[in-house]
Amino acid sequence: MAVKISIITINHNNASGLEKTMQSVFAQTYNKFEYIVIDGNSFDNSEQIIRNFENLVPSIQLKWISEPDNGIYNAMNKGVEMSTGDFLLFFE
């Protein structure tokens, strides 16, 4: 049985870094993972970048939210709550 991984990215106003991270995640050959992006209600174009990756690779489940949070640990906890994987991996 394959292990399912939950990859969680926390972002706030770092659109260029988010795009690079998402490109890397979507380029992986192992596809038994879900990808969760927690955006802290960024005012740059982070949300549009996330939307550009929706349905890009059908085998990768992308879950995301963009809403205010109370800091990085609050955002990380939101990602944990959304995850369904056997293991969690955080990317910033």
C-alpha cells in the first residue's frame, strides 16, 4: 500500500516564492500526495498563482484557503486540519 503524503505550504505575500514552490511540487513524479496551500489573505497576486495551478495535474489533489490567520503556527494548524495524509511535510 502506498503512503499518502500531505504537503503543506504556508504563504503570506510571497507570490514569487509560492510560484516556485508550487512548480516544484507539481513537477514531482511521485503522485500519492495531496497539496495544501494556506495563504494568509495576501494582497499580492498569491491567490491568482494558486488558481493557475488548480486542475493542472489531475492526479494531484490541491486544497487551499486564503484568509487571515494569527501567524505561522495558526496557519500550520489550519493545514494540519485540512490534511488526510499519513505523513505531513511543510514547505514554506
